[in-house]
Amino acid sequence: MGLAIELSAVVVTVRANEAMVLCLNLPAGGSATRALPSGPFAPESHRTFDLALRAFVRDQTGFDLGYVEQLYSFGDEGRETMAVAGADRVISIGYLALTPGGDFKGRINADWVPFHRFFPWEDWRSGESNAALDALRPALDGWADTDLRRSRVDTLFPADFDNWNEERVLDRYELLYEAGLIAEAERDGMAVHSGEPMASDHRRILATALSRLRGKVKYRPVIFELMPERFTLLELQKSLEALTGVKLHKQNFRRALERTGFVEPLGAMREDTGGRPAELHRYDRDRFRFSPSSGLSLPRA
């Protein structure tokens, strides 16, 4: 069959203080396997990649995409694919889509899944320890039997949380794959598998998307693509924490946010906070429409 092109969508939202991704549930030997919405690009049927992607997501999940950007191309030899049977080589083009519509309920085979199910070692919101990484460390130490491997482990999985770089999600995933510590690798003799596996190489595509997002919130106001029209400052902070996997310093974050001028108060209060009423804000989209190259400072707690 030769070369084939597959389109895959990473659709992200924040719901109940969790960063979520839209997944398909595929039957696999009596259990469900998570997968990203995807499908083969057919030049005779699809005028553009963008239109084809939107059609796949709508048909497979019932969800209509809004904000979309191209993420990356994945074309390693021998990569598995669900969408294109018999192709000698499959190139998958990944797309990132952001939506505030986390209350969407799609088809029965599609649902929202928290990112930390797939990357539990990436969630540090509870403090400077992570049980999933603690469980991995003995196996990582056993794998790091050369100076180069030891250096990579120390850089990507530092013992001191102050040196943790939240943007390097993909690098950490690929090291764990190389070390045989995730189910997709299926290495003999490695009994430790961390995180929920996905079909094909979709967890790698997902890691690429999370890396992109964590970097991008620092230089572009993309977080507001995930927020409702009206929100409290605490809801904004919790959404950023869910996305970055780190806890932010409340006062320093609010001072940094005030300097950006991104949000404006609405003079209305939210009463259902479980505590003191909180003022509602909105993103001043018109003001920043033509100057999007600004992001948010993320001071850690």
C-alpha cells in the first residue's frame, strides 16, 4: 500500500480541577483500551487535513472541535496504527485542540480521562513527593548503569523537586519507554509498569501535547481557551496547576497575573465556593487579540 497518513487529535479541557483528554474506549481482549480520536487521510474524500480531523472527531466522539493547532508528525518505522491497515509506512500528524466544554457528554465509547492516569509521575500538586515516581525509582536506578544513563535520570527525574522541569513530559516518557518501565515497551525482566497504556503510540503523542501545552502557557495566554467565559481567580490558578502538575503560590501568582492585565473583574460574585464568595473575572480577549505573545508567570508554592 506504501505511505499512508493518519490524523490524530489530542482534545484537552479542564474539569473539576483536572486536566482531561478526550479518549475513545476500544475493546481489546475483554477490556477497554484508550485511544485518541484518529483516522486515515483520504485525498479523494478530504479537501484539507483540518476538515478531515474535525470530521473524524465528530464522527467518533460527537464532539465539534474549536481551537486547533498542528502538533507534530510521528513517522517512526514500524509504528503501529489502528487506522490504516496494510500500509508499509504510516505517518501520523498530531493535532492539539483546546476547549472549555468539559461538561460535554459524547458517544458511549468516548469520555474524558485525566492526564495523570497516563502520566502519574507528572502530578506534583500534593507536594514535593510523588508515589508513582517513588515506585519507579528502584527500577530507574537499576537501569542507570552507565554515566550517560545516570545523567539522564538525574536530569529528568531529579531527587530535588526544585530542579523538576515540568515541560519535559515527552523526554521522561521516552526514557521510561527505553528503560522498559511502561507497558508499551514490553521489555523482558521489567515488572514495573507505570501509568495507563494507550493504543498504538498514542501515549507518546499525548506526552508531546502535554509538553507543548506546559511550555506554551508561559509565553501565550492559551490557558484561557480552557476557561469558561466567567471564572474566579482560584479557578484559573487550579486550572493552571492541573495542566502543569505543580502547585502555585497564590499571592505571587495573583501579583504576576495583575501585571499582565489579562483578566478584568466583572463586579459579580460566585456564592457557591464552599467558603467566602469570590469575584468573577473574564479574559479580555479583545485587548490581546493582536498581541498573543504573552504568557503567565507560574511561581511555585
